Amino acid sequence: MFVKNTWYVAAWSSEVHADRLFSRVLLDTPVLLWRDAQGQVRALEDRCCHRGAPLSRGRLEGDKVRCLYHGLLFAPDGQCIEVPAQDRIPPNARVRGYPVVETKQWVWIWMGDPELANPADIPDTYWLDDPAWRYREGYLHYNVNYLLVTDNLLDFSHLPYVHPNTVGGDESFARLRPTIENVKDGLRISRWHLSSPPAPFVRKVTDWTDPVDRWNIYDFLVPGILLMHSGSAPAGTGAPEGRFEQAVEFRSAQAVTPETANSCHYFFSQAHNFCIDDPKVTDVIHQVLIDAFNEDHAMIHAQQNNLALDPAFEMVPVGLDAALNRFRWMIDKRLEQERAAAAPVSARARPEAATLAS
Amino acid sequence: MFVKNTWYVAAWSSEVHADRLFSRVLLDTPVLLWRDAQGQVRALEDRCCHRGAPLSRGRLEGDKVRCLYHGLLFAPDGQCIEVPAQDRIPPNARVRGYPVVETKQWVWIWMGDPELANPADIPDTYWLDDPAWRYREGYLHYNVNYLLVTDNLLDFSHLPYVHPNTVGGDESFARLRPTIENVKDGLRISRWHLSSPPAPFVRKVTDWTDPVDRWNIYDFLVPGILLMHSGSAPAGTGAPEGRFEQAVEFRSAQAVTPETANSCHYFFSQAHNFCIDDPKVTDVIHQVLIDAFNEDHAMIHAQQNNLALDPAFEMVPVGLDAALNRFRWMIDKRLEQERAAAAPVSARARPEAATLAS
Amino acid sequence: MFVKNTWYVAAWSSEVHADRLFSRVLLDTPVLLWRDAQGQVRALEDRCCHRGAPLSRGRLEGDKVRCLYHGLLFAPDGQCIEVPAQDRIPPNARVRGYPVVETKQWVWIWMGDPELANPADIPDTYWLDDPAWRYREGYLHYNVNYLLVTDNLLDFSHLPYVHPNTVGGDESFARLRPTIENVKDGLRISRWHLSSPPAPFVRKVTDWTDPVDRWNIYDFLVPGILLMHSGSAPAGTGAPEGRFEQAVEFRSAQAVTPETANSCHYFFSQAHNFCIDDPKVTDVIHQVLIDAFNEDHAMIHAQQNNLALDPAFEMVPVGLDAALNRFRWMIDKRLEQERAAAAPVSARARPEAATLAS
């Protein structure tokens, strides 16, 4: 079960081309992505309504897509408009189309009720498009349920333990309780680590050895979007007073999108606004991120193996889980709402009648 | 569930040897094949009745087979005739034997009620044994239910889409409705494609560039046997008038045999009766076939992946499916008959009594 | 279902280190093994009670183990003693600890009720520690239920069939019925093969070509422990009279421990007390054992594949199965006892009341 009525990241813009059919499984559904003649990204169910073949093995004919198993032709909205050797098109011959919005280097898709899709609800990742910032595009595939990845991202106390040589730092970092606030569709998590040794990745892009003030302030939004402002500055010169003149600052955009119940996609980037004309700095920052996220990858798959051995295993909650528990509760509430909305009207609207009947 | 009372292709003759035990899983059952002293192919369940070890890891002793786990010895009919360290053979110590007929380079096996096995029911693939024809033996393994492969073979409209550079041809081929007739245990499917560009594989073995008449006439028989007469001739000189003097002609024998519910064997060949003394022509024709069938293999596995993502997926039927739907209906009817025949006599013969009792 | 209240071999002593966390899945449970400051082997569930991460990816801090996902710290008995960013430790924050006994090069673990764990019940493998004997340590992993491996070890009639060139010998070996006696928690199986050709592995370490008397006498104990005295001596000079002066003698210690329902660990060794100062002899004997056990490995996996094809397959019992059937019966009885002991008191102690109520 996945939340349907929400925007998911389907791809980096750079993954979708005008002359190539791109396929990715999202929420248990094969999805075909391509650019039409106007350059606009289109999304169809990547499963021909006839015998289930992937349209992505097919052929673009202008803005139409022909299935190259038996030759059915589909309009960009998914309507079948040609079936070889017959004139009449069966009325149910169509594949599902999905609302898609491409903005700031990400392709967002809406897998739920298209009536509810509002592009204004898409989180703003402005720095992905802003020439003042530099980053590389990252992607990892996970063979675990996506909530194990969002759990990870909702509790940064794992940084010094999982990432001591990359994005982590002194273990005192883990002993700080972050501030957690509600924001629309998610949580804002803020952590100030004052007068602490600079983290390994910061030492790679500065010559700092003296203590720094470090901050991580991020919104974590349904269905699994992390938008972060972070940085470090010489201790005492930095935030929380908001004086970033001497700081190294980062903007991170990360998104977790379910593939199946047991796998997910992870899109990520870490932008910087200093040394923006030195691609080596961008490379170093990106490589540290990849190294760090491979550390998470190994840990989370090991966790998943352990959980699979005992379906009855019950986790012991601790204070560190505050944010991830709140986020899981948000997801559950959304799922419940969608289930209720999908139930037949009689069961929804007249519970008292159901009670009488039973 | 598989049809049991029918002849399946178990192997090419060349796969079964006198001095080697050959094993293949057919219809969820491990089957041992070898040649006895008379050169006759024998088939036993390849699973020792004692602890389930494969007899194919055992040893031939004349016409007997010894299991090389614990030493039980079996007669060629499957009866156990020796158990180490005891004189008495348990009466149920036997493995199942299967009727086998080797004819025209194929080994056919009957996995159902042996009383019903009639070699006269085996389809005639005479050209596999006829010196006027040449071919190479082909085999592919599929990790899909066998019906996805028979579906493919029952609708040649996929040829121009899946095989544009091998056995396909102009897309107008797909716009022709074939003639479909009932024959004993199957369907006869006939397609005449007049005045069309020669197919790529025909261009490889002729110097033709002008339009040809092309025909594909095949019987597709339960459980999954394709026997085809096909060919091309300069447009106007050819069939349907039946004048094949200037034609290139082919005979194809293909068979799909279930391995498990999710895998199957595919045996194939494409014989030609021209240039029979030029092995390069035979090689070229065979290589085109392998290339084409690898194209099917990729498409059908991609289709299977898509179907696995949604067990509730419902295919939209179109006119192209006429033959495959009729064939699936034949298979279902056979399954139903076998189920009914397997039901207890009381339930079969006296339904009224059953009704009274309930 | 596995017997719980019994000692299992968890590892060779040499696998467990003071400065390294070792992990192995035993009875569906991930288990962490290490040596404390006193060199004593400790065992904890290798699954942090917080989010299920493996403690084996963690860090030793003296005799404590820190989980390196979120930093929880555990005492050697499994009690959580530190949770980052909070003072109070949840009372249920603990991982399970297991009684462990290291003796004679094996680490034994008790996965059941710790109250019942009695080190005196551990079988004696004295020769693993005796300077008069030499051996190498062996280990194999199986992807089959452990009972298929214990079946194999309980019926040595497979030796001449599976191992003709390693530990097997003349097939007359298989025609001898061994003596089977009850011993505490298992069976004693004795086989004397008089005046037979020396086995291949014996020929490798002697210059014998004349017939020998060969014996294999072993206890096979719950849950899957084989302790064997075996050897060969020139025919007529040897046992059963117990005169071993001219014999080559071996002591074998082997143990099968379930990993999951479909996989297991196999620990083994074959000690000799002749040529003990010639490591090449020890190597030769060990290599033959590895070759032989790879032969079993191939056969048992092939058997498992065959059994998996038909869950309804029923084995035909023969006399050879006497020991393995008795052993399987012992295991079943133990499982039944443990189930009964685990049932609620009302159901156990007052069956008559249950009868009345029903």
C-alpha cells in the first residue's frame, strides 16, 4: 500500500529524452516516460492494454507510441487509436496516463486521482535550477521497503555512527535532540551542533581544523522528500544568529520513491554555493555523498535481512524515533484517508445503517 | 495444471545417448532419458522412490539404472529390483515409467494415463527425416508460462513489429487477417501476403529485390506443436495457385513443452529444400531463426515481468487474438475433461445422488 | 521448527575473535559472537532491539557492544545501557543473550530456555584438543533443510555409491547392515567391513594393497552431532577383537546446525593419530574429506531440487533407513515435548477439563 494522491519524483530531468522511451517501475506500476514534440514530459502506464507488453520496447511515431509486440498505436494520453487488421477500437483499449510536472530538474508524477493533482503542491527545489549553486545528480536503487530509507533520513543521529569518515562527525552530534515542527505535509527538523570538530567532508573543502558551528535544517515531506539547508561556520561566527558570511553552505534535495513493496528509488543531490567555478569541489562533495549513501545502503539492507528473518520482530521505540514515528503516522493517516475515500459510498456515508444491518 | 493425456516433445533425438543419462524437467516432473541396448529411448521419473535423489546422477548397468545415492537398482520399466542389504523389495518401490516414441528426430513423451497413449496421434514432422530438406536443431529455455509462448506463435501479426530485421517484413503483413480453421487437436492458420517486399531472411538466401508472394500456413496443435509450410515466390508466380517452381520453401517444426508453471522448453527448426548442398545457406537460415527467437524471448520475458507486477491485470481482447483465444479455449477444455475423468466415480457417474446427499 | 533445548555447534573456536564481531544465522536467528576481555565467548542476538540493525556491524567498547546504526550500547548480557540523547533506558531495551560454552575447539550455543542449559550435556570431542591427534577444521554451507544432511550421515551405505574415489570403497560395504543401539540423546551405529579392499583415502596414507578390516563406529546425537571412531587394519589383525596396533585410526567430529528452514551449517573434521608430525598426511586426509563432502553437497542439493518439484512426494522406506528414521523420530518427539511445554498451563495440566468443556 502506497499513498497515491501525492507527487512522487519519477526521474531526473536528464533521464528523459525526446527520442528514447524510458521505463521505471513506480508504486508497483511500470511507467513509460518520454518527451513529446514540445519537449514536455509524458507518462503512460508502460504495459500495453492488449497483452501487457512494455510500450517502452515500442516506437515513437511523432507524439504517439506504437507497441512493438502486435502494433497497437497509442495517443499521448493513452487512448489506443489503431489496432492492426481491424477498424473498430475497443472502447476500453487504453493505457493509463499520469499527470507529470517537470520542474527544477526533477520529473514529478501523480499516480492517484488525476482530479486532485495540483502542481502548486510540488515542493520547491529552486537551487537545482539556480546558477548560484552547483551539484551532481545522484541515484541509488534499494531492495527494501521505502520506509526503511525514510526512517534513515528522518533521524540524523545515525550520522556519526554510520558515516564517521564521510558526512558524520563527532558523536556528540547524536546526543543533541533536534527541534521537530509540523509543516504542511511534513516535518521541519533542525539541529545545531555548536563548537564541534568540522565533519570529514567539510575538512575536504576547507582548511578548517578549529571547531565549527554546524547546522542541518530540513523539511521532510510526504511521500519522502528531503529539502535541506545545512552548513558549517567557524565556531561563534555562524548561526543560529544567521550570519553565514564565513560559512560553507549546502542545499540538499533528496527523494525516496517506492518501486515495489520491497524496493525503492533514491534520488539525491548536495548543492554548494562556494567555489562554484571549481568542478573538482563539486566532484569531491558528490563523491563523499555517494560514499556516505553507500554506507546507508549497506546498513539498511543488513537491517532488512534481519527483519526478514523474523516477521514478528517488534522494534523498541526510543526518543530518537520522534520524527520518523511522526512521519510514519502521517503516511498511515494518508493511507487510511485514501482507503476510506475508495470504499463504497454506502459503507462510507451511512455507518449507522451498516451497524443496524449487522 | 497441464494437459496430461497428450504427446509432448521431450528432446531432440540427438540429445539422448546410450551411454549417458539425460535429465529434463517436464510438467513439474524430473524425467530421465537414455537409450537401452536396442537403442530405444527410455523414460523414467528422475527421482528415486527411496529418498528422491536424481537417477540421472546414477549409473547404467546394461539396461538397468542404479541410483548412486544409496544403490537401489531399477529395471528399465521403473521397477526397483535391488535394494542393498535386504532381500525383499517393497512392492511400492518403483519409479514411474513413461511411454516414449522417437520419430523423425524428436523424442515424444506421454505424461498422462499410459492406457491412452497412441503413437498414431503423434504429429508428422516428415521433413525432419527427409534428405530433400536441410535444417539445424534449435532449443531455447523460457522462464515464463508456456502459454505466453504459444500465444506468440498463434499470432504472426507480431512478425513485422518484433522481427523487422529477421523473419518479419512489411507492416502490411500485420494488417492481413489470416484464415483460421479447425483441424484435429488444433487450428490451421493460413496467411497469404501478396506482392510484398521480400522479408529480410529471404533476401539473405536469394537475390530478390522485387515484390514476392509470401505465405505462412501452419497447424498449431495441442499441447503446443507448430508445423508450418511457408515460403516466398516472385509476385504473381506463386501461390495461392500452388505453383511453387520459382519459390523458396520452408518447413518449420516447433514445439513448446512446459517445464514448470513458470518455465518451458522451446524446440525449433526451419528446414529448406533449396541449396541443400550448401551448408552456409542452412547456417544462415538457422542463425536468422535464432536471432528472431531471441527477439521473442526478450519481448515475452518483458511481458511476463509486466504481468507479474499486477496479478489483476486484464488483457483487452482484439481481433488479432482469434487463434490464440481459440487455442487457450481448447487447452482449458482438455484440462476440464481430465479433471472430470480424475474425479471419484461417485461424483462423476451419479451426480443426482450427490445432490440428494448434500 | 527446530529443537530449542539442546546444544548446537555455533562455530569453530578459531572463528571467534576478541577484536572482531562475528555473525552467523542459527535457527532463523542472527547471532553475534565475540570474545570478552577474559577471552570468554559471548553470544547475543545480532539484531538491535531498536530498529533491527545487526550489532555485528557495530563496535566493541571493552566488553560492551555499540550498535553503529543509532548508537545504542549493550552490556555483554544484552541489556541496553545507553541510548543517545536520553537518560532513561526503556525497560524492554535489550537483546537476547545465549548461553555459550567453548570446549575442545567448538563453540556450543543454547538457543532454548536458559534455565535448562547444562554444559555437562555437551558431547565430548576430546581428540580435537588432544596433541596425540591431528586434523584440519572444515566447514560447508548447505541450502537445504538440515535433516537432509543428517539423513545422509545416518546411513553410510551411501559411501561406496557417492564416494567411490574418496571415502567410499567396495560396494559390499553397502550390503552390510550396521548395528544400531540407543545411547543417551541419540544412536550408536557400528559397521565392520572385514577383509575388504582398502578405501581410496586409506591407500593415500598407507602402502596397503591387501584386504583390510574397516570399521566405522559413531554416535549420532541430537541435534545433529556425529562422533566417530573409524579405521582400517590389515585383514585379520584388526578389530572387532580390538587390536589396533597395525591400524590407521581416525576420530571424526561433525555437526549440522540449522541456519533457516532451508539452509544449514556443516562443521567437520577427521583426526588421525599416525604420522602426526607430517602435515602433508593431515592435509591429504582433510582434502579427501572436502572432496567427499562436496560430493554429498552436490547429491543432497540435487535431491532437494527434486523434492521441491513435488511437495506431495512420498519416500519409500527401506531397511537402510533404520537409523535415520529413528533419529527423525527422536527429533519429532523433542519438538512435540517443547510444543507441549510451551502451551498454556490450562491446556497442559488439565486435559480432562478441556475435554469437559468441549
